[in-house]
Amino acid sequence: MEHEKFKEILRGFSVTTITPFSSDLSQVDVDGISTNIEFLRKNDVPLIIPNGNTGEFYSLSEDEWKLVLVSTLDAVGERATLMPGVGHSIKTALAQVDVARELGIPAVMIMYPKHVFVSEEGLFDYYRTILDAARDLSVVLYKRGPLLTDDLLHNLLTHSNFVGVKYAFGRIVDFARSVQKLGNGIVWSCGSAERFAPFYFLAGAEAFTSGLCNFAPQITKKMFDAFKKKDFAEAMRIQRMITPFEDLREGRGSSNNVPVVKAAMDHNELRGGRCRPPIHSLSSRERLATISVISEWK
């Protein structure tokens, strides 16, 4: 797929899918992936991101990463595009890029690397090497930390396959400054979901990613439709409605992020289940609060 064509798909909403596991957490639940993706496909979700943070990226082995991707691809059909997260060591990331290419997937998202010793110079080399290797694949960078600076992003713009940034670190004013400084040659995406999306769109975003889209894609679509119409009153109505749910995801220092989404999926007869350690399971009180909040949505 040409990079400009992928940018058109990127300019919208996407879902970072959860990864369901067996009850003892030892295996990826392939049937569960199929059930969940079929639900998203029927609801016309245009862009699906497996193996992201909501998908417990850092809890998956390399073989499981591939299994999640292949299972998602098998289930998605032709009604959605995939953009898997890639990362870990640079050798692992390059191998994952090769897998995506072999499977005919048009794009990847480079996860912000988790490492004890990281410098801006080292991070530049990390991204540059992966972008060079990706070549024909479109690449989105996930800004999840301070070292992915405007200067670093500017230096990477020489790569024609660098098509977008999923922005999920810093203040709205920082985001606005980045858009103004670096321009709209790449697609800027709100990486903090529906609660922050209206403010990011006002500041220059053209896309947003979602976790609640795993079980409530019509709400996500309604918000994006409001953005297309520049109906920010409607977008803010939806934002106010979903904020209590997003507040629950911020519980325990934001470590409730994924288990709250999985609990909502279980309640809606999808395949959520438990998270792998070091992510915890919800308490009974937290689970009931999650169900109570989403039961109020129309």
C-alpha cells in the first residue's frame, strides 16, 4: 500500500485491541481473538492495532506476538487494515517488521522502547534503523516518553515511510507546539483516546486511538463523525459520557487501564479475561464500578 493511501486510513479512529488469554494465562486465546475481531469487523472499525500497550505487548513472547498478529489477520478479512506494534530489542523489532511484510501488512507502529539506559542519540539510531529496514511499509512512531523530541522527529522526516505520530506524552500545549513546528506532512494522532481527543483535534490532530472501541465501537465512531462535522459540542457530550469509564482506567496509578477494558468486554459477551502479571486483576468493587458506568451509556 502506498504511504499516502495509508495516511488516509490513518486519518480516522483506530482500536488498540486487547489480547485474550487462556484461563490459566499460559496461552493466547486464538478463538477469543477471532470473536473480538469479528465484532470489530461487523462494526466497520477501519484500523486495528494488535500488539499495542492495550494488547499487553510487553507480556508477549516473540512467538506469541506473531500468533496474535496472524490470528488477527485471519479474522479481519478485507474490511479493516492492520498496524501492529513492533519493538523490544532492535533485532526483535526488525524481525517483527519482516513478519509484517511477509504477511502483506502495510504498516507498523514502533513502540516507545523500555530500557534502563536510553539517550536521545541512541533513540534516533533505533528509529532510523527500523525505518530504513521497513522501507516499503508505512511507519507510525508512538510518543510515550520525553526523548522522542521535536528535534528527533524533525531529523526522521527524511524517511518517506514515516507517516505519523501517536502522541501520548506531555501536555496539550506541547502537542500543539509540535504540530505547529513540524507541520502536517505526517498524521498526528491523539494517543490518549476519547477523553482527550476533542482537545487534540482542536490543536491539530487528525486521528485518535481507542481502547473502549474494543467493546463500544459505535461510540468511538460517533465521536469521530462529530469531528468530521466540526461539531465539538457533540464531541464534548460524548467525552463527558465516557470520562467516568476513563477515570476508572486511571485507577491504581493507571495500572487499571487494560483490566477495566477487559472487564467491560466480558460484560458485553466478548472475550476479555484476565491480564498477565505484572498487570493485576480488578477487585470485585472495581469490576462492579466498571459495569455500572458502561450500563449507563445509551
